[in-house]
Amino acid sequence: AEQSDEQLYQEISKANVICIVYSVNNKKSIEKVTSHWIPLINDRTDKDSSSMETILPIMNQYQDIETCVECSAKNLKNISELFYYAQKALKPSCIKSLTRIFKVSDLDNDGILNDNELNFFQRTCFNTPLAPQALEDVKNVVRRNMTDGVKDNGLSLKGFLFLHTLFIQRGRHETTWTVLRRFGYDDDLELTQEYLFPMIKVPPDCTTELNHNAYLFLQSVFDKHDKDRDCALSPEEVKDLFKVFPYMPWGPDVNHTVSTNEKGWITYQGYLSQWTLTTYLDVQRSLEYLGYLGYSIICEQESQAAAITVTRNKRIDLQKKQTQRSVFRCNVLGARGSGKSGFLQAFLGKNLQGQRRIREDHKSFYAISTTYVYGQEKYLLLHEVMPDFDFLSEADLACDVVCLVYDINNPSSFEYCAKVFKQYFIDSKTPCVVIAAKSDMHEVRQHYSLSPHEFCRKHKLHPPQPFTCSTAEAPNKDIYTRLTTMAMYPHARLRCMCACNRCTYCLCHNLLKLELLRSIKAQLRRVVFNRVGHREAPFFAQGLTRVMVTAPLLCFSAHPGQTHGSGGPEELNLLAESERWCHSVCRAGLCHVQSTSQTAVIIRPHETATSSPGPTVD
């Protein structure tokens, strides 16, 4: 018997699949499929309820809602449409993230991922390289779907983005997410804090510097963006370099903080100097910047903390009388209008005329560049301290050397320097130098109880060093080399600041630059051993080695009242042998090696009719 309608309704509600059967030779049976059975089944299955009438006013109210898709996982309703609109909604942030990944992976910055770069990308993200045939298959897929997805047999940005779109459309979301996670992104497509700011401990009295591998990485970044190969970054090249950043990290003041070329573009040396400055002043920001550039990925390091060197405590350097640091800080203090800003800009090679073109809102309180101390490249960081005598913070006092700048044409200028020195530095171990700025102008008497020269003599400081940036060419930079030397050897109490090219120190310093230095040293060594004799030679060689390794040189000038700074091992080798050697070298007996020790070699002229005036130094 046929089932009743109620029985049919119950069976239909229980069924997962309904099969309608009709007779091929019965026309009424076929017509009954559409007239009876399908309406009956539709009436008894779960009807779709719609909320569109309710949601449409909400969509109109909030413009951020792109669309509304009603879907059902049970009925598989609009599932594909849901993922389509979800992908479309993520598109801007996803494209931004993938674009950064592409630029980081484009090691030569030619806008194309070649086979080597694709293999590096594949190995970085999935720990396995692609076989040559697999690479070709990937590019062929892109070629078939995009006209400009492959260029010069490499993958363009459009092709790279297309591949990830294809992954998502085919349900391989995990492939794209693996790439995003490897490059530091979280679920919100933002770089994680753990990626940008890895843990790094900096104890008190220690500083942070970039290590050799970090400089090599930054050099490669510079090279790939210096498209015209002029060893400088134009504004367009700087903008291109920082496209992987969410913001522009360098402002216009950077052009007046580091060295630039005649066009005002940041040079290669200036570029490295700015990175050195950032690492020294704010290591966390430096870690963040290196993270944007993909340092840990390109250099295959655990994090960008591997790019940082934390120097040892400064007190240990003072105890051992040597340092391994490469960056030294000089705080520049002085009254308003004394010439501090000019002193900073002169370090960057800008004379007074060039400084006048600097806009007020583009000025910088820092200047950093390289100097050479006994053949070693060091960074000197100058920091202009605002003139507030009543309060100087720890940062204002924490430095390796201090410059006290006064205007020789302003009678009230030196008083500030004197008070600051007596208040903060008179008992400090930090070396201090007084700079007599604007030395091209007429010097007036200072309204202070002591003249600058008398003040320096009383407190055992160098005589005031004349300085001017009112020159036709770039200002002289000798003073900055001496400041760096004082910062490196604060224990030596360097007293000579001249560049006369006549005194012993200057002659020895120039001799170091000669190509024949090795042969000269060898000849002098033979003279020493011949003069001393075979029995004393081993003892003398041992003493000479000890002096060469450990002893900074205090070499006194032929000018009265002046002394010279620490010499390197080469100068000790040339000057610090013995009285007998010194006589054999100069023949005339003008020099007399009075004593040698592990800390100093003191040389005094003989008081003879033919000798130069002797120094009045202890």
C-alpha cells in the first residue's frame, strides 16, 4: 500500500539523500516529479532563513563592511563565496606584507626574484630548495595566467603575489601563512614584538655597537639601493631603501648629522655613521630597523640581536688601560652663541658658508663621523649639550671626552665653561679640552678672574685650542682626531695638541705613513742590538717588547709648555730604546732617554747650546 502523506513527511525529514523514481514509459509519472514530489520534498526539508533584510541597514551604517554572505556549512551554501570575500577583505594588508617579503628577498633589488633568490626564499621558509624543473614549473604556471608575472626568466612582484593568490584559492592557506610567519608576521599581519625587539642585556657603563657582520649586511643593503653607483644615496634611493619600513625612520636632520656629498646626499660613510649613531644611542630602535630589513633572515641568524656587540664596562678599560670599543662620545658644552653647532658641523666638513644654508628645523644636536687613530678607524660622536648650568643630566655627563667651547670675541663666554668644569668635571676622570672658537676674529679679554690660558694651566688642562670654521675650504679636522685619541687613552693625560710637523710627535706620526717604515724599523733594531751588545740584547729585547705592547708614549714637544699625546707601538719602537740608541740615532746628543717603564717613556732635550728650548713639563 502507498504511504500516507504523514508517513512520507517523516521519511523525508529523516533522509540524508532522497531519490525520486519515475517511469520512462509513463508520461504522468514524469510530470509528477515536478508537480508533486519536488514540492513535497521542499516543503518538508529545512527551509533557509534569511537575515538580509535585517543586516542591510547595518551594512549601510558601517562603511567598513564590504559585503554580507549568508552561508551554511551543513548545506554547503555560499562556502566558496565566503572564502572569496574573506580573501578580498585581507587583500590590502596581505599584499603589503608579501610586498615587503618580496623586497627583502630581492637581494639585488632588480625587481625580479631570480633562480638563486627563489631558492634562498624556498630554503628560508620551507628548509628545502626547489629542483630546477620545479622552478620552471612554477614560472610556467605564472606565465600561463599572467603576461608580466615572469620577466627575464625571474618572478616579478605581480607573479609572486599571483602565486600566493593561487595558493589561497586552492585552499593551501598554510603555505602563505608559513611564509608570513617566517618573516615575523602574526595573525593580524603585523610584525611581532618578539621579532622586532629580541632580548638583549646592556649592563650599566657599557655601550652597544654594530659588529662586523652587521656592517657587511648594511653595506650590501646600501649597494643594492645605490643604483647610480655614486657612493651616495639620493632622496629617491633613500625612499626606496625604506619601503620595507612602515614609516620613514630618517628625517631631514640626518643630512646634518652625518657626512654628505656636494649635493647634500648621504654618503656611504654617512650611511654607516647614522646606523652607528642609532645603535649607540638607542639599541632597541636599531634592532627594530634591522628587523624591517630582514637581517636575521638574510644573515640566517636567530635574531637581529646577533648584530649587536655589547662593550665591556668602561671601568675595566680604564684599569687595563686599553679599549676594544669603536665608538667614542664627546659632549660639547658652552654658552649660547659660543660656536658649538659650528664645531659639530665642521666635523662633517661644512664651513661657515655651508652651515648658513641649514634650515633651523633641520638642525641636529649630533654629529658623527670617522677618525683614524694610529691607523685604526674609530667613530667619534659629538653631542651638543644645551646650556643649562643649573642642571646637567647623567646623559650630559656620561661621555668619553668633554669639549668646553667659548667664543674668543665674547667677553662673557668663557665664564660658563669655567663654572661647568669646576662644578662637574674638576674631579672627573673624563678628559676635558677647551676650544677657543671663532679664532679668526679679534680676541677680547674674558670677564673671569683667570684668563682661559691661566685657567687651563691651573687645572692642568691643555691650552685652549684655537678653532674656526670660517674657511674657504673644509675646516681642519686635526682636533677631532686628537679628541678621539684622548677618549681612547684617558689614562695617558695627553698634553700636546699641536700639528706643527716639526716636533718629535708630529715627525713620528708622519713617519708611520711612509711605505719604507718596515725597513727603517729593521735597520734601527739592528743598530740597537749592535750598540747594546750580545749579552744585554735578550734583556733589552724583552724590555722593548714589553714597552711596545703596554706603554703609551708621552713625547714632549720642542715648544715650551707643550707635551704630546699617546703614541702607538711604532713610535715606541722608534723612540723608546735606550740612551745609547738615542745617541746613535741623532749623533748630536740632542735627545736623552731618561727612563722607561710600562706606562710611559719620557724624553727630555739636553741643555746644550745647539738644542731647542726645553719644555717646562713635569
